[in-house]
Amino acid sequence: MVFKLTHGSDNVWSETVLHKFDGVNGLEPSGLIFDNSGTKLYGSAYSSAVGAGLIFNLASDDNWAETVAYEFSGSFVNGAEPVGPLVLDPAGNVYGATIVGGSNDVGVVFEVTP
């Protein structure tokens, strides 16, 4: 799940669940980053309905609804099973890495464009 922790004036933290994953819409999320405007969170999910993982975003102005930006097909050429942190450039392109795929099946570095 994706959650937010808020520090209260009473010095107690409270949790708000922003989004729950169910395996179809992603599994084992990681690498959350905000976009340049601070209104969307981007992340990767190690697995998905296809089984090869995906890149998603959650929009704050849409009650943190999930949009799949890219779903890995399992093709070794394009990679599969994204892990680790993502990087976002000023143009909105998302960069990351997978642990499967590529010419030697040891992962790829990818770019997802809006």
C-alpha cells in the first residue's frame, strides 16, 4: 500500500492509506517520487496482472487514484520486474531499472515518456 504519515500537534503520528494494491493493479510497490508539481506520485510495482511489473502514478487531485503509466510485457528486450528508486526529469520522463531482461537477462535501464 501507499500511505501518508502526518505528525500531529500532540506529537503523535497518524496514518492515511492513499492506495492499496491487489496484485492485479501491482504488487510490491517501491521507488515513490513526486512529480515536479508535487501533485502526482510515481512508483514501480515488481509484479502485475501480466506478471512482469508496472510503472504507476497516483494523482492527488483524483483521491490518489492509480493510473498505469507502463506495464512491462515480460519481453526480455524491454525488461521485467522493476525495482529500486525512479528518477523523473524536468520533461516528465521516468527512468528506472529492472532485474530481468536485456541481452544477457540481467536487467535493463528504461525510460517511460508521458
